[in-house]
Amino acid sequence: MSPLGGIALKLVSVFLFTIMASLIKATSDLVPPGEAVFFRSFFAMPVIVAWLALRGDLSTGLRVKRPLGHVWRGVIGVSAMGFGFAALGMLPLPEVTALGYAAPLLTVIFAAILLGERLRVFRLTAVGLGMVGVAVVMWPRLSVDTLDQAAAMGVAFVLVSAVLRALAQIHIRRLVATEETSAIVFYFSMTATLFSLLTLPFGWAWPGWTAAGMLVAAGFLGGVAQIFLTTAYRFAEAAVLAPFDYASILFAILFGYFFFDEVPTATVLIGSAIVMAAGIIIVWRERQLGLKRGQARPSMTPNG
């Protein structure tokens, strides 16, 4: 499959993740976030196990060298998922999607702080621009004149989720040094399922057969989307695929409009455009630096 095939797989995964979020949002009045996390994680596991078995990676998916690393990955990831699902019940889908774009920007900052990655002025400027876009999206929700406490809490939940998602990415970068990708995918689903059960005493509810079916579908689609996403990176470089993450705002606007009667405000659209521009600038710059490094390697000595 060509890089175009990788791009197609990435777009399909983004589309499926948006459907998943829409299903979670549609049931947010019926079940608490912890219960939604359980459905999302538990019903993704059969899909992931079947995928690993077909690839012949099931044995490596069950073998780990750093079990505590997977536990911490689960704690961070399930917390991020819970806060994100809670926000879906408080804010329009496009707004949650746009604010969620803070996660990759924060990953750049955390990588510099926690991993010692070099934070160049160009990249730092682009991150700052992206944060301006996030501020544009959230500003109307925090205005004193139009303050809606539930919406303001939704904004806070999305931002907390973004911070945790960024930390999860940093943790994954550490895990890949010793762990197989298949193991990281499998054990995250398993630990997320187990940790979500800890919220059971806080009031789970039977949502009814229709809503339960939607939650099961959300888990299934989440698993399929994860497989498409992982497979996409086998056919195209991360720098090529990264900009297509922003297709999620287009899908979120469509689903929000047709299924939830949500019309994105001008500030959401403007802020999203600013964040997307910042993200694409970072990807473009890193690709240019990668090309320069690749050109320099042939002329380097073995000690260089």
C-alpha cells in the first residue's frame, strides 16, 4: 500500500473516532463517564485481540518487560478518557474537538521538560500560536457576562483531558523503548477496563437497550479506529499523517449539526483555524529538519 493508502486509513480512523465520540455524547445524560469508559474499553478488546491474533502478534501483545509502566499508562489514559467523556455531555462536539487540539501542543512542551527534547524557537512560537487559538475557542465560555458554570466546567474538563493525553504520549514514548506496540495497545485496553470498574460504586446506571447498544458500538468502533490508526503508520510517515488529525473538526461540525443541532460559533471556527495552522507549521518544520538530517547522514563519518 502506498502513502496515499496510509492517509486514507488515517482519515477513516479519525472518522470512526468522531462517530465514537458522538455515540458517547448521545448517551451522556444516561450513564456517568466512568461507565462510558468501561463500555469503550471492554468492547474494544475483542477487536484488538482478534487483530493481534491475525497479525501473529498475540504472544508479543501479552508479553511485557515493564508491567508498572503499563499500569501508569492505564491510569493516565483512563483519566484522560473520563474527563473527555464528561466534557462531551457539557459542550458542543465541535468545541470539545477544537479544545482537544491542545494535547499535541502540550506534548511538545512536556517532551522538552520530561524527555529533554530540544525546544527550538520556531517550534515554541508555533506552540504559542496554537495556545492562542485554544484561548480564542474557550474565551466566550469564561466571559463574566455569559458565564455558564456547566460549560465552564466542560472547558476545564477538556483541558485536563488534554494535559493527561499529552502526558500519556510522553509515557508511551518511554514505553516503546522496551515494549512492543501490540503490548501497549492490548494492556491499555485491559487496564482501562479494570480501572473504569473502580467508578462502579459512584453510581452506574442501566441506560436501556438502545443506549447500551450505542455504547457497545462506541467500544467496537473505538477498537476498529485504533487498528486503522496503527496500520496507517505502517504505510506513511508520522509527519505526513499528522495534519489529517484536523479533519476531526470537519467531521465534528457535521455530526454536531445533523445529530445534536449544534452550530459552531465564529470563535470556535477562528480558534480551530489558528490551532490547525500552528500544528501544520510544527509538522512542516519537523519534516524539513528531518530531510536536512537525512541529507547530512551520507557525508558523516562513523564517529559523526
